[in-house]
Amino acid sequence: MKTPKELAYDKLGPLVVKALKNRMFEAWYFSGADEAVEKVFSLIPKSDTVSWGGSLTTTGLNLTAMAAEKGYKVIDRDKATSPEDRLERMRQALLCDTFLTGTNAITEDGQLFNIDGGGNRVAALTFGPKQVIVVAGMNKVRKTLEDAVTRARNIAAPMNAQRFDNKSPCNETGTCADCTGASSICAYFVHTRLCKPAGRIKVILIGQDLGL
């Protein structure tokens, strides 16, 4: 039996999908993760080179490991043998065929908002890979763009600071300090208002709480 939260997700999810489509994204909603994962791989041609950003949602759903298991050519920065090799793999990922990522927030009217420290994830989102597949739990959905920015800055960023254990103020306090030092993980703010060219960014929403 579904929880009240899951029932609400099942009602809101299709509405967010409709809003995303109105902004030229391709989009789908699935109540469960298994169907969503199946949909992800149905969208990726077997000949594609696949890479990804540092998303807990994609790794938590095992998408990155499955891509390798299914025989795709992958660009995996975590297999790098040195910092220089890691950076080069991240650069190569910007020209892959399919880039897998999560998102910090999605508005109910179909916009994406992301904050990035190094810029590689949002760079791939905006240009480079032939297609980008965004996978997100419904916990990422917010009413307005202002709410989405607030979520990214005050929820996702401080949690990611804990994840990477960097020396930013939010790692010490758990809340955004609007810092500008070298340790800040909030360097690039990217608001994706429309998908251009149409259909390049594909959004798969899942009726669960996923990622940070």
C-alpha cells in the first residue's frame, strides 16, 4: 500500500512531466525505480559512449555500473590513475554520446536548477554530449524557481559538502554561508529554462526520495 507521500508524488509527477514537455524536454514519470532504470537504457543506443556526473541518484540506482555491465563504452573518472588522468576523463565526458546526471532541483513548471563546484556537470547539461538523461526523485521538485534555488543552496549544497568533506563553511555548520573562498562548492549556478535543441535533455522522474 502506498504512503500518502507516494500518492501525492503519483499525482504531481505527471503534471511536472507535462510542464517539462512544454519547455521542449522529453520527460517521463515512473512510480518505481525498476521501470525508470529500464527506460533509461531503452534511450541509449548500444553504440553510444556513456559517461556521468557525480550524482548520488545515478550511482544509487546502479546506472553507472550497469552501463559498463551492459557493454557500453564508458568514460569513468573514478577509474583514473592520477589527478591528471581524472581531469582528462572529465574533459572527454563532455563529448560523450549519452551523459547521465541528477539535478539539484526541478520546478513544478518544468525548469531545472543546478549548482556545481567544478562546472563539469552543468557544462555537460548545457552543451557537448549528444543527449543528457536526468534522473531525479520527486523530492527534488519545488513549487517555484526561487524555491528551487533555495533547495539547491540550503539543502543540496551543504549535504554535498558533508559528502566530500571539504573545508567550506557549510561543512562546518550544515547551512549556506554564501561563501566565496577557494573551498566553496557553489561556483556555477545554472538555470535550464528550456531544452534546446528540443529533446536533447531527457528527464526521468521517479516517485521516491532519491539523492541529496
